[in-house]
Amino acid sequence: MEKDEFLSIHRDIIFENGAILTPASLIATILLAASLVMSLFHNGVHDPNTWTYLSFTLVSAVVTILSKICRKNADWRTKILIFAFILAVYFFAIMTTFFNADSQATTIMVAFVLIVQIFTMTPGQSVLITVAGVVILDIISYNFKAPRFFWTDLWNSLFFGTIAIIMGIYSNCRRYQAAYDARERKYLSDYDLLTRIHSRNYYERNGAEICASARHSIICIYGDVNGLHEMNNSRGHRAGDEMLQTVAETIAGAFGKELTFRFGGDEFVSLAMDSSMAVVEEKLEKVRDDLQASGYHVSFGLAEEEAGTEPYDQVVLQTEERMRKNKAEFYAKAAEAAREAEASGGANAANVAETYIAGPEGSGAADLSDAAGAGTGVGSDLNTAAGPGAGAGSGKGVRRTNPRISKN
């Protein structure tokens, strides 16, 4: 896994470890509390093991509470809590070894294997934690235990430490890869790869929650790109892809990337929460101008609903219907302009219509005068087109119609 891939899932790994920390520390608290009760019953208050159990029961309980509080924040606090819990487990296991010098160590061996399996960490971290535990255990055994117990602990620590390192490296590499694959699948599900904005799948899953955030009103902007098929046929699919990318970038720039969705091959939806129709229309006018400057045409529809009055997808259906009407008008005027151009200059109607819709190759905004010749200048808006008589392709005198599409 490359460094940038690792960094992209680092926060997800911290969040996952934080989710595991709460039940892990809770189980540890319960087991330690049970051991404390048994130690009090058999050994009394003054036994060192009793105080060891008491101390680490309290530590584990505190970690459980704090991990529950910090669970939603995958940040440095979660990392500190995880480190504190691992340190507490190791320290507890080593202390039991210290206070039981007349027997071989067992708890620490279990800790070696469990810690690297419970939490996801880098291979370097799993190796470092395990080696540090082995070294500390062997130092304590050498200084405080009889030789026969020391050699047993040394062999066991090397054996179980090696197993922990191998299992830790293998399992953690698989976990990191699984986390990366899950993130990739989620991205493919949530985003459109071509335009890099949210997909319809994302809207279908999260639309209700998104619309529920509106306090007063929801305005839906539904756009359908005109001439994508003609663009693909006349200039190739790469040009069509560039058209879609430009349209998506322009709409998302105006209404926000988080609230803009690619609904279909050439359809885009944006939502404006708690905004006025005047503000939305002003933004939409700028979108029209920017797209027309790039030579692209989009038929838009607008609809507004009060928040909470209709099913969240009802406003989208209303907007789509109005967009379809505008798109039909656009293509009808394209056909009409083509017939007029053919009648006046003898140009082929199909070629003129395609030029009108997709724009002349190498030019900016489509202008029928480039295809039909002088005397018939037809300027085009994103929803409507001007009639004849605008001049010889100058664009002056073009009637830009932008009727307000209000709520039904």
C-alpha cells in the first residue's frame, strides 16, 4: 500500500479502533473486577495482587467511560486512550509477573497475542509494542525470579512474541487493505467517477436526511445537458466527457459540491436549503452565462417546497417535469431554426440542427449564424433560443428569455 493510500484511511482506522476500545475495555473491567473479588476473598486486602487488580480495574473503567465519550471523534484523544489501554494491559501483566516470582508468567503471554489482534496498527507498531513487552518481561524475570522460572519465561516470551509479531503483521496488513477496499467501494457508490460529484445512489440513501436539515424551504435545480449525443457523434466521447465535467463543475461551484448530484448520463440535480428563489435564480443565471461562454447548453427547471410538507423526493419530481418541458422547447426551436436556415440558405436541416445543438467545432457557444450564413442570427439560451433577425451572427439583439419557474 502506498503512503497516500495509507493516509487516506488513517482516520477510518482510528475510528475503528475507537469503536473496538469501548467493548474491549469494558470486558477487561469486568474480568479485573471479578479477579479483584476473588483475590479479596482468598488473599485479603493486604495482598499485592489485590491492589494490582483494584488499580487496573479503575484504570480500565475510566478508559471505558472516556472511550464512550470520545467515540464519535476519531482524533488524537482516541489514539491516546488506545495507547493508555495497551500500556495498562501490558503493565498489569508485568506486575502480576513481578508479584508472583515463584511461578512462570502466563498473563503477559496472552497479552502479547491479544493486543495485536484486537487493535489495527501498522506492522512497525505491532513489532515495537511486542518487542518492548518481551524485553521488559525478561528483565523483570532475570532480576526477580529463580533461574528455572527465568529460562521458562524467556523461552515463552520469545515464542509467543514471535507468534504475536507474525500474526500482527499479517492480520493488520489485511485489515488495512480491507479498510482501503471498503473506502474505495464507498467512494464508487457515493461519487460519480467522471464528474467527481455525488451520485444518484448517494442521494437515494441520504436524500431524506439532507432535506430534513432544511428549516424553511427546499429549492431544487434540475438540469439536463442539451446536445450530449450530438457532441459525442460530431466530436467524440472525450469532448462529451469534457462537457459533462464542465457542467458539473459549474453547477457545483454555484450551489455547493455536497448538494449537487449527477442523476443520470446528462442530468444534474442541486438543492438549495433555506434560500430565496431570487438568490437561486441569480446563481442560475451566472451558471447559464458561464456554460454558454464555454459553448454548452443546459435546460433547467426550478421548484420550491416548504420544508417538511412533502416527501423529500417530491420537489425533485416537480423540477424534473419542468426541466423536460424546457428541454422540449429547446429542441423544438433548434428544429425550427434549422428549417429556416435551410429555407434561406439551402443548408442541410439535420446538419444545421446538430450544429445549433452541439455548437460548431472549435467555436465557443453555438450560434446558428455560423452554420446558416448572414441574415439569420439565432442566439441560444440554456432553456430557450432567440428567433431570427438578430443580425449576422454578432449576437447583438438576441432575446434572452429567462422566465421565472415558480412553485406550482
